[in-house]
Amino acid sequence: MQEKVYFKTSSDINLCGILSNPTEGTENPVVILCHGFSTSKDSFTNVTLENLLNKAGIATFRFDFFGHGESEGEFENVTVSQGVEDILNAHRFLESLGFEKIGLVGSSYGGATAILAAVKLPDLFALALKCPVSDYEELEMETKGTQRIEEWKEKGFEEYESADGSKLKLNYTFFEDLKNNNGLEVACEILAPTLIVHGDADEDVPASQSIRLSQQISECDLEIMEGADHRFSDPDHFHDMIKFVLEFVVERADQ
């Protein structure tokens, strides 16, 4: 059973999600699927995991972050803080429906926000992170450099190319917000059993971030995949990444 639903943030913004449950009722475990930056709930990773998890008897809830897909909000106003709030609101929404066993899967930006949300959700049955950003401020500084960051600040926004190649604006408030959202600094507070999957050929987020992240989480499995890029674009790499996540979530759901 699949249903498109809308739920609200604390700012009364409507977010859109797809709840897919292999059976009626809320007895099944459910996993929140968090997409990457400038993509959507309909990402290939999310849809693939939805199909496989549903076949394993696990419900899924893939939703669009603020400013993405079918959710309200302007992309230029996206921040990590807002993304964390979106996940917490998705979690509250599922609880309001009666779901009790809730897990979290996040990719890239969705991984960054999932790390921070997991700190506030001690009862998650599983946390799976695909190429997550754990120190976003460090990543932005390394990627853009001081001069470009200063230009971003002076201009107030930066032109950003989305996953589909379209041009988007992103306000400097995104960078300012990162100072208060360092996942690496708070990861030691995560109680959920955690899996991190990262490619050592990731061109967007260095795998070294995930290695450091794994050292901060008390119960963490780390899979560094040789030759895999950020999007696991090689079919074999994608297959193995999905296999790692699926097996981890299914095993934890049965405990």
C-alpha cells in the first residue's frame, strides 16, 4: 500500500512524502529515507530501497526536504538546521500514525541531517548513512576556498548547479548555519546501531570524513568501497551499496 501524504513543519510549511507499507496497520518497522542535496524523494537510491525493504516486510517513508521536490519552501533558503527539523517532523508524523519502530537512512546531505537528527532520536532501531557529510563547514571550505566563501558572503547568495543541471540560488545563510551543525562533534551521542557506506573514489565528500565519523559512534559498521564514487554510478558498486544497507536494516529490524 502506497500513499502520498503531507505533513507540516513547526513553521507551518507543508512537506510531501510517500508512505509505502507492505501490509495494513502500523505494526511493521518503518524507515525514513532522506535524499541528497538538490535531488528528491524519488531518487534511484530511495525508490530501490523502498521496493526491497517493502519486500522484506519493512515500511518506508521517503519525503522531500524543505525547498526540494513537492515540498514547500524556496531552495535558496535551505539549511542543515531546516533539514534536521524536517526529519524530526517526519519522525513525529510517523509516530502520530502509530508506528513505533523507526529507522533512518540518509544519503550525502540527507546523511548530514540524519546524523544530527539521530542524536535527538535515541530510540532509532537503525541508522544507515550513504556517503554522508559529517563536517559540512570543512567540506565547503575545502571545496570552495576562502576567497569564494568571502564572495558568497558579500553577494549574499551563490549560483548552484543542481543534480539535473539546472541553476539554483543558495543563500549565504546555508554556510553560516553550518557552524552550529557539525555532525562529527556530536556523533558520540548517537545511540542507534549505525552503518556507514562510502566510496574511496568519492569526488564530492572525502571518505576520510566517514572514517573519522565511524570512530565517534559507539556501535558502528564502516564499509569503504574501493573505486566507488559519490553516486555509486557503477552498477556493481550501486548493487553492493544497496546490499549493505538492506541487510543491515533488515537485521536490526528483526532484533
